[in-house]
Amino acid sequence: MSVIAVIVGITAAVTFWLQPTSSTGEWDPKIDAVLIYSHGCAHCETLLKYLQEKNAFAEINIVRTTDPSKYIPLLSKMNITFSGVPTLIAYLPDANLPAEITTKPYVIMVGFPSESQLGDGYFSNEDFDRSHCLGAKGIPYYEDNKYLFCILQDGTILGNAHAIDWIIEKIKQFS
């Protein structure tokens, strides 16, 4: 058996083991979230770097993949299309989520600012992020009178650092 065949076999086994759903289609409870991203995407690289800096990969189990095909059926059920921007899917059936997040029991975050766009955790800055949200007919989400992120009309969260922090905290609380 060649070394390449062994590597391909191991890769296939590890990839199968890390799927967020079981063969029955149920979410694998060992998986906290799935991050779908594209190689060479500045927004994706910034999100990966942010998660690394937050030590998120050590604290919660986030499966990272550049192959969205495994998650298209799940996203399609909610009328969400993967468009190459970073997409984070978390399964939080026990969390008390805002009513505007209509993708329950999943929390789906789409997009993330690139490094040059990331200002105070927002896209450019808080005022720009919030006005962009309102322009997209989204719903600004606040906690303790502080704007955190935008919930879009399709029930997904428009990504920024505050959204990621919020999702990570929800995962820690309810997983």
C-alpha cells in the first residue's frame, strides 16, 4: 500500500468522524459548531485569526471546512445559500435565543470583516455596522443597552467580533 493511499484513507476517516451530523442526520453532540470558509478569503482569514486569538478552538469544538457540500442541505432547509463568505453554524437547542433568530435550534452567522475593516469588533465601527444593519432591513441586537450585531431578515447573524463572542458564550453555557 502506498503512502498516498494511507494518507487518503486516514483523511477520509478523520473527515467522516468530524461530521457534525450522524448517519441519521442528527447533530453530533461532540461538535459545538462548524465553520465553513474559503481559502484565500480575507474575511475568512481574519475570522480564523480572531478565533485563534480568543482560544476558541481549544475551548469549544469547532469543525473547520472549506467544503460546504456537506452542509448545503441543512442551510437549504432554512433558505440560506453559502456564498463563499465565512459561515458559522452552531447547534443550540437549549439556549434562550432572540425571537428574530428564526434558524432555531441553529445559530448561523454569515460574513466577517476583513482585518482592515475590523474596528472595535464591528464592521468599520459601531455606527457604521448598525446603520448597515438597518439599511439591510435587519434588526440590531442589543444586550445591556449595547449594540452587538445584526440579525438579518433570514434569521442569520451578520458576523462581527461581538457576534462571535456572543455565540461562543452561548455554546459554553448550553453545550
